[in-house]
Amino acid sequence: MRNRFLVVCFTLLSGSLFAQEGFKLGIQGGLPLENDAVSLSVGLDTGYMYALGEVVDIGIMTGFIYGFAETFQSDVVVADLPDIQFLPIAAGIRIWPSNSFSIGGEIGQAVGINDGNDGGLYYRPVIGYMMGAKTEVNLSYTGIQLDGDSWTSVNFGIMYTFTSKRSR
């Protein structure tokens, strides 16, 4: 019985696991959490992922995150806050439990672009779903630890893989 179980597990895993290797380019839109200064964020993602085998990809990722500032108005005060921009530089990992579903994340440094923004530690867990051989839709959470504060958002994105190589 145990041998049959192992054979079935091996057969299922070897027949259905694929890694995605290649240059990636994507866009994302996000809703900031715990941040009243920003109403919406958009981003551009790019990088290269290398397939370590049939299940795991590792690589480097970068991009650009732009947070659109809120304008606060009251009878006495009008506050026009600056937009917020980051340039994340990170290492990434993806694990493919099936040929169309992935989980993973990125960790690195987010460089602050706008005045007064020093950036901070960047992390981004990602869940992805392949829509065909080269297009992925993903849901992610972005966190940037700033000095004494944090910048977080929930994002929906689309990523395209160029020179996709599927391992078997």
C-alpha cells in the first residue's frame, strides 16, 4: 500500500509540475492598507526568473511603484500631500505546486524616489495563476518598512514571460 501511494504521488508530481523561466514584464494596481496618505497605487514589475528544476524558480526582480496621494479638505485646511514613489530591488522565489498555480515572494530594498522618502525593507508575497503558456495573473501584498512607519498595499497584477522555457 505504501509503495502504491509513493508511485501515485511521484506520477502526479512528475507529470504536472512546470517551472517558468525567462524575462518577466508586468503591471499591477493596488489599494493601500493602513495608509491614509495614498488612495491608489500602480506599478511596473520586471525581472528574470531562473528555473532550478521542475518546481522552483529563483531570480531578481525590480520595478516601479507609484502611490497617488490623497487631497484632504476641510473648512479650515486643505492639505495636498505628495505622491509616493519606490524602486524595489529584490530577490524572488516561486514554487509551482501545479502547472498553473504558483506561490512565492520577493524580498529586498525599496529605494524611495520622491523627496523625503528614504525607502526601506521591501517584501511581497505573491500567488499566481497561469492563463496560457506565458501570461500570469497574480494577487500580492506589498510591504515596505520605513523608518518608524510602514507602507502596505494589496495588489492585482498581470505578468508576461518572454522566452518562456518549461522544464519537465
